[in-house]
Amino acid sequence: FLRKDSWKYPVLIWAILVGISRIFVGVHYPADVIGGALLTLGASFVIIKFSNKLEPVVKVLFNIYNKLTKHIPILAKYSH
């Protein structure tokens, strides 16, 4: 659902407002916020570009995790 165009601008505006608020309240420098935005853009590009190739790997990892939580119940406690 996040790939729909209707989500693009509200999410972008929200991210910008959060970044500005972090600077305004003094918990981050502008370079921190800009660096975080650039890292997010880069990671988003990689995920979107390679999501079709990564999907089988992610499915295998989730299957392994599900099998582990069945045999080691304490892991399920920390999965949420």
C-alpha cells in the first residue's frame, strides 16, 4: 500500500516536518537531519530497485525464523 502515489506527498511532508521539529527543539543539528534524509533516500532506492530480487531471500529468512521460534519458544517472546 505504500507504493501508491497517494501516499507520496503526505509522507514526504510528514518527514520534512519531523526533521524541522528535531532541529527546532535542539535535539539534532541540521547536518544530522540532512544526513539522515540522504541515507533514507539511498536505502529507499536500493530497496525499491532490488525488491524483486531480495523477496525470495527475505522469504527464506522468515521461514527459518518461524521454524526457530517453533523449536525455541523464548524467541517468540521477542518477535513483536
